Amino acid sequence: MSLPHAILTALLEKPGSGAELARRFDKSFGFFWPATHQQIYRELGKLEKDGLVRSGGRDSSRGRAKDYTVLAAGRKELSRWTLEQQEPRPVREELMIRLRASSVLGDVPIEEELQRHLALHRTQLATYLQLDERGPWGEANRLQRAVLQAGIMFEQAWIEWAEHTLALQAGAATERESSAS
């Protein structure tokens, strides 16, 4: 996925200023494709230069703001990109390497970091579930909900895996203690 395409999608959902887009991005697209506000502004400039979006000035409480809207060329580019095929990307998760390193080293306790990740994933799951409860969900936004449900399922699977891994570690620690006695 590319950031320009995420921005085009967000602007088609609701045109607005860069600041508004960045705030909305943090609460939706950012869950799956994080970007800094600086990256978003930089991409907005490129999209405008490429003739995919247009900005217009308006007065706001903070002075002059630029509102962005998607042009026909932007819609066409987003349609083209949406139809492209892409292979699934491999998981790139540093924690998995840390777990392997802990296993190889044998004496590096990793449980605390795994517990911290587990708490973070539980928090993210709670956020997704709150978003899902707020709805309203209907035919017009069924695919948006499908994206949210993918996030929910991912977090549930991650939590289940982490709890299982912690139980394995607890069992291994008990075995080590028993054999040392």
C-alpha cells in the first residue's frame, strides 16, 4: 500500500484540510498504515503537484487553511491502483526475533516484554471494538467494517498467541525449577 493512495481514499471519503486529514488518519488509516503528519503534508504537496488533488484556501480559526479535494485524475489513479494485484507481505515483527534470541541465549527473560506487547494489543483490540460498536454499519460502508473486523481478528489472534506463549514460558520455568531441585 502506498501513502498517496491512502490519502486519496481519505479525501474521497471527506475532503478537508491537511490538519483535519492528519487527525482523521490517526483514527482510521493509521491503524493499518501509520504516517506522521509531516509525511501526510509532504504527500499532499506531491499529489497536488501531480494534478491528483486540488487545494483551495479558506479562513479558519487558526488563519488561512487549505482544503483538499480529489480531482478526476486522482480518482482514476486510485481506481487503477485498487485493481492492481499484490502478493501478501511477510510479517516483520521485531518481537519474534527477540523471542528467538531469548531461546538461543537461554537466560534472557523475555516475559516482561511479551506481557507489555500483550497489554498493547489488548488496548488496541478495545479501541477496535469501541469503533465497531459505534457503527452505524450498513451496505454503504460494509467494506470499511470488513477492514475494522480484520483488525479485530488480528488483535484477537495476537492476544491468543501471546497468552499461549506466556503459558509455554511459565511451563518451561516450572520444569527448570523442578529439575534443579
